[in-house]
Amino acid sequence: MRAIIVEDEIPAREELEYLIEAYSGIEITHSFDDGLDVLKFLQEQETDVIFLDINIPSLDGMLLASTISKFTKRPYIVFTTAYKEHAAQAFELEAFDYVLKPYDEKRIATMLGRLEAAYERDQTEANIQTSRPNAAVQEMEVHSKSSNRINLKKNDKIIVTDVNDIYYAEASEKVTLVYTLHEEYTMQMSITEFHTHLPEDMFFRCHRSYTVNLTKIREIVPWFNQTYILRLKGLNTEIPVSRSKVKAFRQIMQL
């Protein structure tokens, strides 16, 4: 896993490099102190993750991240900053994490562990999609999209479930958590793969980490940067609609 660090303060950059090397197997290939230099680099080379300060010269971190979010192949972005007030915007850009300075060693170590796990999960998912384009069978035997049933697993039991009973699904490390009104199921597959087994006219991938049953939406609440939070019937959970999915969501919901 390759990474670049974008930080114009040498002590902060050196500390971050030390922590990354101490708590992960991530390879730091380049360091930058200017946003435009990063953009030029990414136009010629790829990286897996960017540790990105916000207050940097030429092109600040938020503008740089916004540009990167439009890339076909997007690296993970971990913001490293002393400013709390940009956290909501970072979330809308689907940043992997938002780490505040001064660095907390345990916080960094935990983040790096999650980052490596997410990378491994996504690489495995990509390999499955490449080698098994019709991947429809894992530990659970999912019925075809034309069926109204889907097999979910709980405590080693297979629960035949009406797809309309599913409210939403959430990515969690290497698995997908599936929620009905009263139950939670853990599926041994990525949320991307799980979503492919659901009816397209009923379920919407509203965020990198969420897919939601459109028929279960109770409220659509306006949120930051013209995005939305979804509240579902009978549940207290709030589901985000990411900025990249807003246009499609508005069209589907005729907003």
C-alpha cells in the first residue's frame, strides 16, 4: 500500500511519517508541501492513500480533495489538520478519516489499522469482480434479482427473507451488516457485492458505506452542502446521502 504525505510543517510531517512506519506496513513514496505539486503528481502517478493537511500553499487541502474526488480511481484521503470545523465537509467528500493535531498515537494506530483493513477488503473485492464476473454465490446463496427472497445468515442459520423487509445495509470492515426492522445480519461479503443481489428499483447505493431501501424512507432531511440525511420508518438510524450520489437520488425521489 503506497502513500503520500501532504504537509507543509516539517515537524508534523516527520512525526506522521514516524507513526505510519511504526504502526503499519504502508510505504510512504513521496512528501509534498504544496497542493498544486500534488495535483501534478497525481496526473502522472497513482497512490493508494493521501495523508492531507488542509492549510497548505497554492491549493488548500479541501479544494485538492474535492478535485481528487472526481477521479475515476480515487485514493483514500485521511485529513490531518488542527481545524475541527472542516470535519463535515470532509465527510461529504467521503474522506476515510479526519485526524486532529496534535497527533494522538493511539488514535493514529487505530486509524492505520482500519485503513489497511479497508484496503485489503477493497483489493479482495476488486479481484473477485475480475475473476468472477458473475459472482453470485458466497457463503450465502442469494436468489436472483428477479426473486423477492434473499437468504441472510444469523447464528449459523440461513434465514429466508423477503427483500422488502431489508431496511438498509452498512459496510463494516470486511463484512456487510444488513438490517431489518428488528434484526441485524452479518454477511461475509462487501457491500458492493451485496448490493448487486438487491432489486435495482427498490435499493439505492446512497453512500460508499450504505445502501438503502427507498420504500422505507420516512424523512429526507437537508444537510450540509446540499446533501441529505435519511430517516427510516420505525428506526432511529440516520443514513447519509453522499455528495456524489445527490443528483441521482434527487432524480429517483423526484426532488
